[in-house]
Amino acid sequence: MTSEDGHARRAVEAVWREESARIVAALTRHTGDFAWAEDLAQEALVEALATWPGSGIPSSPGAWLMSVAKRRAIDGWRRRERFAQREPMFATEVLEAETRDSVPDEADPDRIDDDVLRLVFVACHPVLPAQARLALTLRTVAGLTTEQIARALLMTVPTVQQRIVRAKRSLAREGVPFEVPDRAERPARLASVLQVIYLLFTEGYASAEGEGALRPDVAREAVRLGRQLAALMPREPEIWSLIALMEFQSSRFAARVDDDGLPVTLEDQDRRRWDRSAISRGLEARARADAAGRGLGYYGLQAAIAQCHAVAPTFAATDWNRILALYDALETLAPSAVVRLNRAVALSMVRGPEAALAVVDELETELKGFRPLSAVRAELLERVGRPDAAAAAFLEAAALPGNEAEAALLRRRAAALTGSPID
């Protein structure tokens, strides 16, 4: 591969991450066929990989991909002798970037002018199994690769590929329309839609791979989608809880990386750099959720945990007892190995690292190859005074899949413990 090929590939991957959702959504709106729309977008990517090394990267890469995909759709319609019915739509359509950070609280409950949110609802149709909904939406909305999706969902790559293919076939077979469902149908899809938005935010908050630790643009898109959803269903407390969770977490973006682009741990973050306006929006969203009087659900519990961190003036002043109690409730409501791992961190702050190490060791089989598990173990080993074991665990974590900035920090911490130079 030449340097031009490598540069073009990186550009294509970056554009796909940024623009895939809007491109696929716009194509779906005009073709009426979700599976074909994604195929058209993928074909445009292939053409970009073949063309850009020689012609150079266009000034508007997303628009270039959209134009190529449209031409291929037109060719397809000509072959199907349906071009005359669809040509007027493509003659006037322009793919516009959504720049609104929020939407009014009061909105027409039966209308939403947002192609990406429509796309999420389509991919979360009840005709699809739960894991297939997640895989398909993460592929089309977040622009994640099958490898990234597999890590996010703790699945194998072949399984992810099979579920995406079957999901697209099911949507085509059922003729699922490109629209937000009516009021009666929305609750059946809400849990899946919330989960997808949550995973989308998580990808922005802690990128699954690549050079950088953060993708703030992806996180902001997740918050925007959450607020669009709240405008559509303003009385659903879990929507407001998810918004609160995302606002609390995003408030720390400016303090989460150092001047070298490496992650900064929560304990070491300069809290003066936290976005107080985001924290205020989080508190307001939590109040909206609490006003429903339904108690704390899955996202409500996580938002409450995030709030404990957001309002603590210092790391030492964090209410770890409340956080541990909230994790106990979350484990009862939605038990999972990842929840138990996060609970172990809180447990270490309340009862000491030795107690937490025992829990982490029990999770080894379920979370084998999961970088956060090895990173947490390394932290705990360091705290109990076992520097050599901690250094080995930090290096083990760095070697596991994840973004490179995080891996560099883990290697640095290992070197600090052993006095060795950083590789």
C-alpha cells in the first residue's frame, strides 16, 4: 500500500465515522429500502478507496460519497424501470448537516424531522432480535466496524456479521417504512433506541479504537438524538435519565485528556475545567425524570452515579457509599459482568482494594480480553503494594484491543512502577 493509499483509506474511514448515519438515512428516505441504502453507501466507499489516491481527497468528502451513492441508485432505478418515479426527489435533495444542540421541550408528538432518528427507529424495529438491532444501528448510525461492534457487545466478529446481514434481510422482507412509529408503537422500540443512543455516546466518551481517546462529535450527536427523542416522548423518565447521564459524563471532556492527548484519570482531573453548564443541564434532566415518580430505572441509576461524581468538589469528597449502593441496585436490576466490574471499583473505595481484587478475579472468565478488567486489576494491585504485578497487569491491558491513547497511558503507568523506559 502506498502512502497515498494509506492517506486515502484513513480519510475514507474518518468520513464514514462522521457521515455514515446521515448518508444512509438520506438514502433510505429516498429509496425506501434500508438494506439497499447501506449497500449504496458501502459501494460509494469502495469507489472512494479506488479514486481518492489518484484524484485527491475532495473538499467535501461526505457530499462526494452522497453524490456517488445517488448516481448508483439512479442506475439501479433505471435498471428496474422505476427511475421516472424517483428522479424528482434526487434532483432537489441536498444532504444537510444537523447543527442544533437541542430541540424545544414542546414539539408535535407525532412528527420528527430528523432522518438519523428515523434511521434508529427503523433499525430498532421489533421484527429484529435485540442483539441484531444493536449491531445494525451501531454499524449505520455510529459508523463502527464489525470488530468494534463485536467488542462493544462482547460478541465474535462472525456473529456480528451474520446478525447484520440477517437484520437487513428481515427489514426488507417486512417492508419496514422509513418513519418514526406512531404513539402506540413507540414504547415497544424505546428500550432498544435508548440502548443504541447510550452505546453511541459511549463510543464518543471512550473510543473503542483509533489514536484518540475521545470522539466528542459522536458524543454530541448522541446527546442531540436523546433530546430529539425527549421532544417526541417528553413523559418518559428513562429518556431524561439518559440525557442526564450523558450531560454529566460529557461535562468532563475538557479535563479528560492532557496536553499529549493521553487520558487523565478521574482522580487526577482538574475539576475547574469541568463544564458546569453541562452539569446544570444534567441536574435539570434528572429533575424531569424524578418528576415522573416512577423511581430509578437502568439509566436513572447510572445518572445518579454520574451525578455523585459531577457534584463532588474533590475526588476525596466523592460519596462512594452512595455510589456502591447505587451499583448494588443496578446489579439487581440489570446484572452483568461489566456492572460488577464497575461496582468493584466503588467497593475498593469503600472497603479497600483487597475486597475488590477478589471480585475482579471472579470476572476473569466472563471478561477475558476486556481491557478495562486488566486496567482495574492493575490499579488495585498498585494500591495493595504489589508494583511488579501491577506493572504486568498495566502492560497486559495495553496490549488488549482499545484506543491507542489509552494504551500509551497504561504503558506509561507500567514504566513508572518499574522505572523502565517507555517502549
